[in-house]
Amino acid sequence: MRTIDTIVIGAGHAGLAVSRLLTGAGRDHVVIERGRIAERWRTERWDSLRLVNPNWMLRLPGWEYDGPDPDGYLSAGRFVRHLVQYAESFGAPVVSEATVLELTQASAGGYRVVTDRGTWRARHVVIATGPHGAPRVPGGLGAAEVLTANNYRSPGLLAPGGVLVIGASSSGVQIADELNRAGRQVHLSVGRHTRMPRCYRGMDIFWWLESIGRLARTIDDVRDPAAARREPSMQLIGHRPGGRPRAVDLPTLQSAGVRLLGRFYGMDGSRALFRSDLAGTAAAADLRMHRLLDAVDEYIACTGLTSEVPAGVRPSSLVAPAQSVDLSMAGIGTVLVATGYRPEYPWLQLPIVGPDGHIQQDRGMTAAPGVYVVGQRFQHRRDSGFIDGARHDAHTVVQHLLTACTVESAR
């Protein structure tokens, strides 16, 4: 058994951010990764995917984007290279191709991390595996009957025919848009979603979210923390054909020929069943969006900013959808599920997982002394789950870890 001060589990952006800070502090540690650096971005993203946040937001401890297109959006492949270069810049001690099998308390103190490449004992463990676990598959659909978004790669690899996409958050609308542009007939089942314009009053929406302080809002400021952490991802796409940002909201998709449906709730033979809730769901998303845009307008008025004339944001006036679709009759050859992920930690043998399956934490600290988490959705700030926001939680966790070490040494 090898002994080390700190183990970081996961070599994505959050784990590397923690590693960079530990390296700067001279702390002996390793980063254990089940595959390669940024493995999910390599193997669980579709070919054409681009980040939804602008490149200027790629800020990590000691590292940020310095390329020629700060207002562009990196492809998934280019982002992988970005993280590999980040790791190389400080010699991140990454142990690749090492799957964690078990994390338990060690009998002699500290923690025992068992991997398929050996066992480690550490005083501290930082879990940086991110918010993704196992894909959520709606009840009524057998796992063998669907393709989940993490396994989708491109339109040409799907079975012939139309596609039913279930889920209209970021991944769902982007995949529906790509399939529609490839000539597939697309049916899109819409549940609760977050509508947002790509640009507003001449600036990317993320510029406004940062400027008005929404990304820095903490979990202590919200009325319902559990609901805030379940908030759907924004309907955005990171493409700028001809230099102009493109929208992927429901009115845009419908006008392009995508057939919208309400929330999926089951199958009756070959017939997929949907609730008659599309209009209400879209209206609620519009209301939340306009509350945010009103806050942007108020910020502009209070600060005296000069801006371009805002482009109008259309209300979601949608055609009343069908309440069922016979997949065979409609020629649908693929059902693609993009309804998010549920937490999954089969290797975590510590009493820090709540009834909902999520790791219970406060600003990254758990009930197990010396065990931390980074990279969760709304971990503390609203941007905690974004690439840019993980740096704040990484700083908090590493500072706590180093302070705890100082206190222990003084005893």
C-alpha cells in the first residue's frame, strides 16, 4: 500500500484545478483518473459539440485561454487539448487508467483508496468526478430501447429514420438541432427547461450573468437549495456561423421543422405518450428568462452602460402538440434520451451520501474529516458546475485542507 498526503479523484477541470493549487503549496498528492485527462470529454460527448461558455471564461488557477478567439466556443476536442496543456504546465501528478473501486476509512487513520492499479492510503481525499453519474432514463422506457446522450456521436451513426429526442435542456436541443439540420425528422419531448438568449443587448448572456452577479450568487441566497441544484441547463449552443451566434430555443427549432411534444410519460405498445403541458412549461421558462433580462436592463440603467439596441426575444408561441406518437407509423428509428444524470458512487463507502444520492457537503467540506468534493452543480456558487466556477470551490477546499494540516501539525 502506497501512502501519500492527498488523493484527488478525477482529472477533469475541477480535479486539475485542485492539483494546481496543491502543487503551488508544495503538497504531496496524486490525481487518479479512470481513463485519460478529461476522459468524459473524450468519450462521452458528440463529435460536433462545442462549449456553451465563451472562451474568455476558461479560467482555472494559474491558467486561462489566451488564443485568438476569446468570444468563440472551443470544440470538445480542443478543450481536451486545453486541459492536457494545463496539466503539463505544472506537471500534474496524474495516474491514468486507474479506476477507483473503493474509498473507505483506513484502520490506522486517514483513508484507503483501492484502484485496479493498486491501493493508496491518504490523509485527505478530494472527490472531483463531477456531477455526471449514470444517465437518467424515464420510466416506461427500457434501457435496451434507448440511446442516451452520452453515447450519441453523430447523425450518420444512428439507425435510419426519424428520431424522438426526450429532454430539452442544453444537450437535448443541441442534438435535436444537429439531427434536424442533417435531414432527420425530429420529435422533441420537452420538460422543464431554462430558456436563455445566446446574446442580449450586444453581449453574450454569460457576460451579463457575470456582470450582474448571478454567477456569484451562493446557495445561501436561494430559497430552495435542492431545487436550485436541480435547475435544468440553459438552452444554448456554442456555434457562430458567419460570426453570428445561433439560437436553439423552442421557437427556433419549431420554425426549422422540429416537432415539439410535451413531457414524455410512458409507452403503450409502440405508441409514446406525452403530457399536454408544453404551453405551460414554455410559458414558465419564458417568465424566468424575462425576469433575468429585466435584471440586466436594470443593471444597465443603474450603471449608465451604453449598449446596442436589444434584439427582441420572441415569446414561445408554440403549435399545440400531439399527445401520442406511434413510433412505427412515424418512422422513428431512434429514441434518444437527454434527461440528465443521477449521482452514482458505488465505490464511496463513507457515510457522506444523502438520501438523494448526492454527496452531502458545505462549501466542499463533508462530514468525513479530510474528505472534500469539488465540481458539483451549485456546490456553493451558481457557477460551481461550470468550468470557470470550479476555481472558486477549488481555492476554498485547498485552503481548508492546508489550514487543517497546519492545525494538526501544531498539536
